[in-house]
Amino acid sequence: MPENLFDLSDRVAVVTGTSRGLGQYMGRALARAGADLVITSRDVSRLADFQREIEQIGRRALPLELDVRDLQSIERMADRAVAHYGKIDILVNNAGCNVRKPAVEVTWDDWNTVVDTNLRGTFFVAQAVARGMIEARYGRIINIGSVTCVAGYAGLGPYCASRGGVKQLTMSLADDWGPYGVTVNCLAPGWFKTAQNAVLYENAEWVDYLTDRIPLKRPGQPHDLDGAVVFLASEASRYVTGQTLLVDGGISTGATKATVSLE
């Protein structure tokens, strides 16, 4: 048992979808905790700056091409990662996408794009990485969900379906792979400003409405995920599996503006 339960030294972490956004923040958190990284994007050239940043922290970063909608790409990434490092200890299944439309306007292709990326992709990346973890009898798989794992929002039909599926998938995989020392959990951020939803935050009235619904009275900041991702990747969470950890400022409580005085 390590003296520091959150120390990730000598661990190798695959973080998918690290060309931008929350994937990069979670990768930085793992690197600062001691992990070496595999970073991925459909366009590997977009990883150069992030690779240099991780190396400046003093950790290694292997950039690999990955399209989570392509099984051969998934298996090629996993094989190359193991060939380079000799193992994969941690997977952060972050790659995802969204199509924001009223339900009556969602097309067949919209549905396939979102669900194939967020749900099917999550499963087959986990499967490819888990094979080595099962053999090693150790692994930490962190599937990235969202508050839509437990709540529905208008205009997000395919996305909510995919993220709800990720929550259920996480529980199934935890049961499947627990006997081999592999934990599988879902890290579910609430409302964080990302490239996918940045346009919403340009509407000050909407931001005020959102903030009023969050008990902590602010949207999430990227570093709010640091502790959660390191916890789920580390020995500190060794007896935690099949769980969905909501990092959402409390919005999933369904809280609204208080109407009863506590004085």
C-alpha cells in the first residue's frame, strides 16, 4: 500500500479526447499526480502543444491517433500504447460529442454520430484496454458521463440517451471486471463551459438562470474535476466501483431558489 494513496507514480494513463477542453485538464491532473500519459485525437497533429506541456511537468506523453467510431483505430491505439509503455493502468474514457437540436429536428445521422461516439465508443475503448488490465489483474477505468446521466434536458435527446447508457454500462463493466482487480466508475461533470457548449455561455440571462439552479451558485471550472479524476485513478478508490460520481455543484439535487427562511 503506498504511503500516499493519491500517488500515481509509475502508472500509465490513457486519456482520450485530449486535443482540447476537459480532457486536457484531466490529463494534467493525472500527470501532476505522477502518471505518464497516452493522449489521443482523431488529428494527432493537434496534440503537439499538449504533449510538450506534459513533458514540461516532467512526465511522458505519447500522442496517438484515435477515432472512437472506428474499431480498428481503437485496437491500434491500445496496441501501440502497450507496445510503448508495456502496460495501461488507467483509462479516462473522455472522447465525446454532442448535437444540440429540438427532438423533432434530430436526424438519423445525428443520432448515430452522438450515440456511436459517446456510448459505443466508450464500450469498445474500455474493452480494448481492459484486456491487458485483466491479464495484469489491475486497472482503473473512468468513463466520462455528465449530469445528463441522471437528468434530462430539452434539445439533448441523443446526448442524454448516450450518457444515461454510459452510467448503466459502467455498472455492467464493474460487475464483469471486478473479479480481475479492475474498477470501473463514471465521472459525471455538471455544467462546465467547453468548446461544445460555449455558445450558451454568451447568453448572460441563461447563465444567470443556470447559476440560480446550482446550489454552489456557479458553473463548474475545469480544475473542479482534478481531485475526482485523481481519486478514481488512484489506490484511494480501490474499493469503489460501478459508481457515478457527480461533480456538478449540486444541480442534480433538483434544488431551486430557497423559499423557506432558515433563520
